[in-house]
Amino acid sequence: MRIKVDVDLCTGCETCISSCPYDAIEMKDDKAFINEYCQLCRNCLNVCPEGAIKEIEGEEPLAVEDLSSYKGVWVFAEQREGRVSDVAFELLGVGRELADQKDTELSAVLFGADSSEAERLIHWGADRVYHCPDSIFDKFNDDPYVDLLTHLIKRYKPEIVLAGATPMGRSFFPRVAARLKTGLTADCTSLKIDPETGHLLQIRPAFGGNIMATILCPRTRPQMATVRPRVMKKGSYDESRKGEIIEIDAENLRCRTRVLETVKEESETTCNLQEADVIVSGGRGLGGPEGFRMLEELAKLLGGAVGASRAAVDEGWIPYSHQVGQTGKTVCPRLYIACGISGAVQHLVGMQSSDVIIAINKNEDAPIFGVANYAIVGDVKEIVPLLIRKLKEVKGQ
Amino acid sequence: MKIVVCIKQVPDTAEVRINPETNTLVRDGVPSIINPYDLHALEAALQIKEKIGGTVTAITMGPPQAEDALREAIAMGVDDAVLLTDRAFAGSDTWATAYTLARAVSRIGYDLILCGKQAIDGDTAQVGPEMAEFLDIPHIAYVKAIDDINDRVIRVKRMMEEGYDVVEADLPVLLTVVKEINEPRLPSLKGKMRAKKAEIRRLGFKDLETDEHLVGLQGSPTQVKNIFAPEMKKDRKVLKGTPEEVVEQLITVLKEMKCL
Ligand SMILES: Cc1cc2nc3c(=O)[nH]c(=O)nc-3n(C[C@H](O)[C@H](O)[C@H](O)COP(=O)(O)OP(=O)(O)OC[C@H]3O[C@@H](n4cnc5c(N)ncnc54)[C@H](O)[C@@H]3O)c2cc1C
Ligand SMILES: Nc1ncnc2c1ncn2[C@@H]1O[C@H](COP(=O)(O)O)[C@@H](O)[C@H]1O
């Protein structure tokens, strides 16, 4: 173990110098430097206002237990009204990859629903399903979810546990992490195993999508992360895949909240957008609401749905339910056609994992071209009507 | 009714940029604001106080300059403000932040705790539920309306993926709120005057009577390994020519993708 100054963060404020009982910190080139007198007392660690003084390697484990006793990858499979949500199958996709890399097993945890749903999780890649079919899970209350998942994790000690970054996952998963005294990384867009250390590399956007950060949870287990729906690809479905279902009893579960009523408000368009294979999306470059009429026609010809940038929504050209991006929907269609969208990071985080992206923009430097597979530098008001005409010809309309 | 609102001072992320050469955040000149969701939490607290009486305390954990955020909260109308600041808290992740806030809040006392849905710098939405866990009280996340509240019970609308749930809980409880819940008020002139003079209570590591392994960097299970600029696609193809030619090429792409 060593203590080091991160010179990029150090502002040369000298606050740390007086904190050291051993006079082991000196200034070199206007940055703090820790010399050989350092006794590793750690006193300086918390002193730096910039957090520039860091421990390197072999930190004291937060957990008393041996980390290597934790094995296997778990996916929390959320269900609503007895149906497992798609995000669970997406998590099984990435979970399978992680488990294979670690040469370990992939398990799913299902609370509520019946055993046919547990079977489906096996077909989608799980080796094992821990299933508690109790009716206490019919409605979503945090307490029983937290109690039972924490109990199972303590008992079976998985190394990695993933959940969807849905209203449900984001509500109860943090409590599980808090109770287990382990780390949780929200909204990951990519998960990998570090080939050197075996730790989970959890990659997520931060600061409104302006940067990406890699987060580690090196000292405690399990390593927990949430992933937004539609960011990961589903794994492969295999009807013949066999696995084990372990039935779990619901015992001693508390429940301090009461769901009195569940109200559905889904509009057709929202639901279309996230299910759609093709999305035709428009931004301020469309110039007005009539631009969206044009996109609706194009979307219809392609069997797709219409999306929008926030700027277009803010202009009032199309309702909020169509908004794609950080504060809108995350989508992952086979084809995303961006028309007159500049490609601000907040928009990109919501659509960049689409399989194929076509961008039409009259500014050749627009950042949207940075994520596009096919770039068209041109006027949407020219290209799109022409495309609609051609498509009609091809389809013989 | 004793209401505590947790607010965080954050950089206005709309203005944060990354320096692509150094892969570091450029925060120069970026203004600090109260996390927008926390303004809605403050407003909700003030409305409850106006309806059934009580006191509202705003608390923040952060560097000394986070005091500005508290003065702003006082200007909006909160009764009391607490600044939780200590070098020992530096480098906290959500676990350590929630733990530290929970220790402080239990010293202050509460019937109801309000947080924003998430902070716009980290966007984690974890601190609220984690705090509730440390305090061993229930929480309800993503609250978009408070339907009813009295000294004993609260009933709210909680946003879910396909609509909302009506949820009830006995106090004490912690809520995290979304923007739909209300329209935050602007500070009044009188409030601003009061904010200037108001005394802000400070709490540090020693006041919390806890273990240093549970706060700051040491108490943080997660670590940021590195940060980098979002990647660009490399296999990009530019479709060139007259609009007619471009559209022809597009049709070919769509046919290849079996979109027709
Ligand atoms: C906290 C926060 C959250 C946000 N969340 C989201 C979000 O969820 N989703 C989102 O989309 N944005 C979001 N934004 C806003 C985002 O930063 C951008 O402002 C927004 O995406 C811009 O929309 P736009 O590309 O349509 O408009 P502009 O940036 O104005 O771009 C219009 C583009 O159209 C091009 N153009 C103009 N005329 C034509 C023409 N005739 N033919 C072809 N091209 C043309 C222009 O060259 C330009 O590139 C968020 C911002 C913040 C601060
Ligand atoms: N340092 C802090 N001080 C006070 N409240 C905080 C702090 N960090 C987070 N919160 C509260 O927790 C909510 C969620 O934050 P986060 O989990 O960081 O997204 C915020 O909206 C605040 O209400």
C-alpha cells in the first residue's frame, strides 16, 4: 500500500502539509509530494479538499469476509403483473457474458410470478433461478424485496448482482447495497471484467452524459450495478436449455408501505417508441410541427415510430412522450434515423446503442455524425420528402 | 411535524464540458446551483408546513461554500439550515454520503425526510433510499404528488413505468420527489433579507460520533477508476451526391436491412 498525490487534482493549496505528523509531505513544482518519511498513517487522506491524495493498492477491506468466497453472477428479474420484464432478459444477455468470462454460473432471482416465468429465464440464459412465488410480491413494496434479496445474497454469496434501472430497481436496490455495506453503480451502459484483477468494470455516464466514468467496487462483495432498459442486448433464446429452479419461502418479511391502487397511464405512442424496430426522430432542424407530419409519414412507410429531441419537444412541436435521451426515453431500435438533430450528449445517451444510425443534418460538423453509421449532409426538407416519394414507388403505392 | 430536506449543491451540468486532450472535466466558470430536483423537495416541504404546520430544516453535506445553497433555501422559506462539512467527508460515494447524512439527520430529529429524485452531477438516485435504510425507516421513491398527510400517515402517488401507484406509509418516512410534484417558488425579498443574516448550524465528523472507516473515502465501497470522453463510431459511411443519388443509396441500405 502506498499513498500518492494525484497531481492532476492537486491545486497546490498546501492544506495537507500541516496535517502530516511525520513531515512527509513537501511541495515539488507547486504540487504536494509524499516523501519517504510517510508512515501510512492515512491522516492526510481526508484532508485534501480536492480528494487528490489517494491510497494505491491493497486497501484495507471494508468487509471482514474473504472476497474470494463470493462466486457467480446474479440477475434480479423484475416482474409486473406476473410477467417478467424485458430488462431481465437484457440483463441475462450481459450476465451470461460476464459469467462465461469468470467461468462461473449465471442465476436469476424472481420474486412473484409463477414457475413458467422462471422457466423462461432459463431459456434466456440462466443456469439457475431462485424463485419465491409468494403473493406478497404482487404489488411493489420496497421492504419485502429488500429483506428477501439481502437474505439470499448473504446466504449464497454471489460475486456480481445486477438489476434494471427501472423505478422499481432504482428504488429498492440501493437499500440492499446499504444493508450489505457494498457499492452500487447506477445506470451502467457497459459491464466488463478486468482481465487483470477480475473486478467488474462498471461504465456509466456522469455529469449529464458529458463524460463516461469507470467505477470499481474493489473491497467489498457483491459488486452491484443497475442497467437502464434497452441498453444491453438480449442474450439468445433456447427453448431446450435446462436449468435448476430453487423455490424460496417468504418468511419474516416486513412491509411498512401499502400500495392502495395501481393506475396505468400508458399512451400508445410511448409504448410504441420503446418497442419499435425503426425510429424516425426529429429535432429543431425540422423547423416546425409540419416537419413531424413528414416524419410520421416516413415512419409509417417503414413500420416505425416517431421520436424527437428535447429541443423539438420544448418548441411544442411534439409531445414529451416522444422525447429520446437522458431526460426522455432510452431506445435501442434496429434502425434510428435522426433528422435535423445536432446530437447533444444528452440525446446521444438515449439512442447511441441503436444497431444502425442514419443521420441527416445540413451541418457536416454536427456531433450526431460521430455516432452515425450513415451520414447524409443535406437538408431534411429536401431529402425526406424525396425519400418518402421513392419508398412509395418501391412499395407500389 | 418536523420536516428535513436534503439538498445538494451541484455544478450546472448543462454547462460542464470535457477537455478531450486531458479527459478531465472543465468546470471553470460553471455556476453552482441547488440540484433542481431538490428545489421541488423544498417546495413540497414548505407546502406541507403551510397546510398542517411544523418546521422545515434544510441540510446539505459538502464543502464550506455549500452554505450558499442553504442560504438560498432559507430565502425560499425554510426555518433552519445545517451544513455538514468536514474534510473527513471528502471523497464520499453514495454509501458514505447516505450514511453521513443519516447520522446527522438522526441528531436533528425528523418525522418526514424529503430528497430529490437524483442529483444531476452523478444521476444515481441512491442517496435517498440508502439513507432510509440506515435510519431503518420506510421510503417511497419517485413521488409525484402528496395526496394526504397528517401527523401519523402519508399517502402519495409514486411514478412507475406504466403509470403510478397510490402508496401509504406511517411516519416517519423518507420520500424522493420528481419534478411533476410542484412548481418551486422563487425566494421572496423578505426571505432574501433573512437568508443574509441567518445563522447556519455546522456539524462535523466529531459531532456525529461515528467511526472514520464509515465516512469519506474510507467508507466508500466504490471508486472512480477513470473518466473518459464518450466514444465515436468508427465505421461511418458518408452518402454523397445529389439528393436523388443520396436517396437511392438510402433505399439500398434500407433494403439490405430488410426494412422494406
Ligand atoms: C439536463 C439536460 C437534459 C437533457 N435531456 C435531453 C434529452 O433527454 N433529449 C434530448 O434530445 N435533449 C436533451 N437535452 C438537450 C440537449 O442538450 C440539446 O439541447 C438538444 O438535444 C438539442 O436538440 P436538437 O438537436 O433538436 O436542436 P439543435 O441543437 O438546435 O440542433 C438542430 C440541428 O438541426 C440541423 N438543421 C437545421 N436545419 C436543418 C435542415 N433544414 N436540414 C438538416 N439539418 C438541419 C442543425 O445543423 C443542427 O445540428 C438535455 C439538456 C440538459 C441540460
Ligand atoms: N451531499 C448531499 N447533501 C445533501 N443531500 C444530498 C447529498 N447528496 C445527495 N443528496 C440527496 O439525495 C438525492 C439523490 O442524490 P444522488 O443519489 O446523488 O443522485 C438528492 O436529490 C438530494 O436530495
